[in-house]
Amino acid sequence: MEVVILAEAAEIGGVAADAFAALLEGKPHAVLGLATGSSPLAIYDELAARYAAGRISFRRARGFTLDEYVGLPADHPERYRNVIDTVFVSRVDFAPGAVQGPDGLAEDIPAACAAYEDAIQQAGGVDLQVVGIGTDGHIGFNEPGSSLASRTRIKTLTRQTRLDNARFFGGDLDAVPTHCLTQGLATIMAARHVILVALGRTKAEAVHQLVEGGVSAMWPATVLQHHPHVTVLLDDAAAQRLQLVDYYRETYRSKPDWQGL
Ligand code: F6R
């Protein structure tokens, strides 16, 4: 697990966008794993800016989102399918239908989850997966207690996650859905490279557990310690509880330019 601590979100966006650019240069038909939420916004802003400047193209790429609320109407602005369109997909040149998400309105939810797993497999698996982390240590919406071997399925959101996300629903906890469909921890682990972004001090404990805690279903993101290629991009506040913070800073400072993420 490589830990990179940077001063601000825009810098994190630039470093992550470099990883997207390097991937797409060698593999224009790459499969991208896209997170919603606030953490990756600087990455999407930077990628949209590079696209506008003619420096990157998603024309042949595919995308799969991590998760979706159950039951939000198709035109609800907080439906993750609509969020990812607004913050990223509509700003670049993905082909129509190239980005998919789990169907939170499916009548047969187990079948929809299985179909989503199949679609990812048939696309060749995810090359680069962006994830945020919840204050309770979730990735995707794999809440504490999730099986480390889980695949796409329905989950109940914790009260903490619903409180954290109420800001997207005008501060109204009751408006936040109680359930979601989420890629499982094993689904995320199958991605070839995972970039996890965390910003702000509310993430500091989850980040400490992620990087330095024991692997446990109580902190689901810790499963990433078993992944061979994970990059953790943090601002100073999210890094403030790391015990080996000086070591991570020195490691990144002394890293040769050619190495990339
Ligand atoms: C969103 C997702 C969630 C968020 C996490 C952090 O697709 O899967 O795990 O990444 O809840 O959310 P933010 O970035 O809004 O703090």
C-alpha cells in the first residue's frame, strides 16, 4: 500500500489524473471503476480539464460505478447514476452506454446484482478503481461486518453513513435511502489498481485503520491490505492519525519520477 500525503484536493486530483492518463495511453479501452461522493470530485475536475484541453480521451474506455441507492426515482439528482453523469461522464467523451451502474430500481435485486458482476467480468475486469472511504471504514457501501469475500449485493446503510450523506439530501436524514446496492469487497479487490482518496479529519481514524490497523470486517477497507497495488491519496487532515506519517512522506519524496503510482 503506497501512502501519498498531499496538501490539498487539487494536488490529489492531479496525481490521480496522471495515473488515469498513463493507463489510457497504454490501454485506450481500459475499464475504469468510478466512485461517487465528494472525495473524487477533484479527480473528475482534473480529468474534465485535461479532456477539454485535448490531453486525454475516454472514447474507447468503459466505466462501472461502485454503488447505487435502492429506490431513488430515475430522475433524482442524488441517484448515483445521475451524480456520476453530472460530475464526470457528461464532461468527457465516453461513448453512449459505456458507463454502467448497479440498478437500484430493479425488481429482482439478486438477479440485477449478478448481472452487474457479469458485466464487469465480460468487460475484462476493472483496470483502475477509484474509491473513497466512509468515516466507519466502508468502501463502496460495504459497511462494518461485511464479508471480505462479498460480491455485488444489497446492503443496509448504517445510521452513521446516512448521517454523513444527509448533506447531499438537504440535511434531511429521513430523505437518505436506507438500502443500497454495492460492489462487494471481493469485487473491489479484483480491480488491478485501486486508488483510495480521503480528505479531511473526519476520515483520519478510518485511514489509520485502513493503513495501520488489523484486517477486520469491522473496518472493511482494511481488506485492501491484501491487495498488491493500492495507492492511498490523503490530505494532511486525513493523514493526521497515521503513526508512520513521516516515513510515508519520506518514501514519496524520495520516489523516482519514472515510477508513477
Ligand atoms: C460512493 C461510495 C462511498 C463513498 C464514501 C465517502 O460511491 O462508494 O464509499 O466513497 O462514503 O464519501 P465522501 O467522498 O462523500 O466522503
